[in-house]
Amino acid sequence: MAIEQRTDAGAAVAQIRDAALRVRENVGRVIVGRDDVIEMAMVALLCEGHVLLEDVPGLGKTMMAKALAKSVGCEFRRIQFTPDLMPSDVTGINFYNQKQGEFEFRAGPLIANIVLADEINRATPRTQSSLLEAMEERQISIDGVTKPLPRPFLVLATQNPIELEGTFPLPEAQLDRFLLRVRMGYPDAAEEDTILLRFEAENPLDTLQPVVQAAELSRLSALLPSVHCESAVRDYIVRIIRATRDHASVELGASPRASLALFRASRALAATRGRDFVLPDDVKALATPVLAHRIMLTGQSRLRGRSAEPLVREILETEPVPVKDS
């Protein structure tokens, strides 16, 4: 029976890895030299988790989101967040149809499989909060009526961390709903030259075709529980999470939602790398993108210039890594 289960898990992982490779190669036709970011995005797709793409302008955040949406063949909508955007502009409204003599629902751009929330921190907190129910419960409530969102459902949000004028920081409750926070980073000289050549004649995004369909993505997501996670690795995840709560520089540590996020994402990463079991290296690779945006440092630590990313790396260096018994 154990051999049969292991065989089934191996077959499931092979399917997930094949889909991940197809998406990575397809998105790589547009995005140059960011295989690690594409890998994180695929993890989010498999976990049906939301992604916050945070970096300075011009590094391809929006391009990444569009390329990913085109690659998975899902219904895609883009919302440009501005200070005058209202919650009803995001979720939709009930309006009175005079011809029909009754109220009708006009769906907002949030009702889609993949939603690009561009410059999300430019909207007011009231509008930002309109995403909370959708991101957590995959549903929206309008005039007391609850409407389920299509599956899979994924929010890809972008924000510029440098330009502060006219922006509204995301509240902790909303940050906690993002599975990952990812930064694009500047390309090196060779990558930048490749970008010039690739975009010389036309934008490759215009000709990008889907390589995975929505139904296939949902089916692959359902296979993730077949990826085995040893009790020692689960204990490692728990120790990392608890260390964020006990650290002297931290005012608000990672939540139980963060524990589940790190656990699920580690399974997805293992599968995309062709394994039916989770390694501590998977946990370490995901710790910073999963946890850093969920941690609030004390005021004194912020005044000293500390940030969450180095703190997570410090925790990873101090927490003992589980090793397999010989």
C-alpha cells in the first residue's frame, strides 16, 4: 500500500512539475532572468494564494502579472487603483434597469480568475478593504447578497515602496492575506541587453498563448496534499513561526495563517521542483517571501533602521535545521 501511495504521489508531482516548467518557459519569453520570481508565482498559482509584487517603477511588475495571466488561460481583469476609486468600482453594483423594471447586478473587475491590482497602495483604505473578503473567502457580499468568485481566484497586486506621496500603506490584516511578497530586482548587464534585443521588434507579450488552462490548474492544486512533509520539517516550520513572535525586535509576529501559508507553499515548491516530499531547503527558500511582510517590528527597531527581511534570515541562521537520521 505504501509503495502504491508513493507511486501515485510521484505521478501527481510529475504532472505539477510539467505544468510549472511550461509556465516558466512561457513567462520567460517575456520576463528575462527572473526564474526565481516566476517560480514563486507558480507556487502561488498552485496554492491559489495572492502575490504582492513590490519594487520601484519600470522593473516589469505589471508585465510579469500580465504574462502569468496569459500563460494560464484564465479570465483576467486589471484594476488601476487610484485615490478616487470606490469599493463598488471593484466589486460591482446593483442598478435599477428601467426597461426590465427590476434591479440587476453589474459585475466589477474583481469577478475574474486572475485580478491585477495595479498600484494597490494608491487607493484609500476603504477601497483596499473591499478586497479582504474576496482574498480570504473567495466571495463578495453586495447589499446583503453573497456571490462566490470563480475558481481559481488569485490577486496579483503591485506597489511602489519608494514613492510615498499620494499612497496609503496596506493594513496588516490585508498584508496577512498575501501568500507571498516578491521583489523583481534590477537585471544585470547581460540580462538588460537581452531585454533590448527581445523587445526590439515587438512586445512578446502580444503573442503569448496559454499553456495551462484554469481547470487543469485547479486539478493540479488538489494534488498538493500528496506531497509528503515529515514531522521534523513541520516542527521546523512551527519553530520559525514562533521565533518571529518571540524575537525582541518584533512587535507583531507571524500569524497561524502564516504557518499554513509556509506549509502549503513548501509543498507546492517541492512539487514544482519534481519531489513528492518537502525539504528544509524548501522552507528556507520561502521563509522570507512568505513571512517578512507579515511581521511588524517595534518602533525602536524601525528607528534603528532594521527591516523584516534580515530578521527572517537571522532566524533561519539560528534555528537548527532538521537532518535525516542515518
